Amino acid sequence: MTKIDLKDFIRKINNKPWQPLDVAKVNNQIVRIAYFKGEFNWHKHKDEDELFYIYEGSITIQVRNKPDIVLNKGEMALISKNVEHCPKSKRGAYVLMFEPAILKSKGNNI
């Protein structure tokens, strides 16, 4: 059994955006945390779904040809495989991502 304090990971991130850290591996899944600030790139994951959970702050996930998804602290959203998306955050946010361990954390650029 392992106790995880997300504040330790936040200190390691030190407000460096878009550089995820692996928090825990659970079976074939991985939990990552990253600081989102500014806009990432448009991308999609061909074979993997991705779940975003907002630990602190707020983000917007732009989804091609669909309304934006706005998430605040304590909220989450599932982005299905093959869905082109682009996360962004004006003020900054710490986000947990639950995804298959094989997922490239930078996505597949379009």
C-alpha cells in the first residue's frame, strides 16, 4: 500500500506547463499530473480514451466541431479515442490524467 500526496508532485512540477509526471500505475493504467497553462496543441489518441480530473484551477478542452468543455476544480471529462482536442488554461490548473500506460503523454499531433 502506498500513500500519495499530490502536493509533493505539484512541488516537483514547479509551475512548468505541459510536463506530466507519473503519479501511479494501476494495472494497465497510469495516473499523471501536469500543470496546464496557456494552450496545448491539437491532437488525438488513435486507440486510447483519456480522463481529465481538475485537482486545482480550471481548464477548457476545445473539441473539434463540438462545444468547448469547461472544467473547474473537482470536475472531470472523458475524451474518447480518436477525438481531436486541445486543452488550455488561462490562469493555470493542476490536472490529473487517467490514461492507458502506453499512451504518449503528448498525443498524436494533427
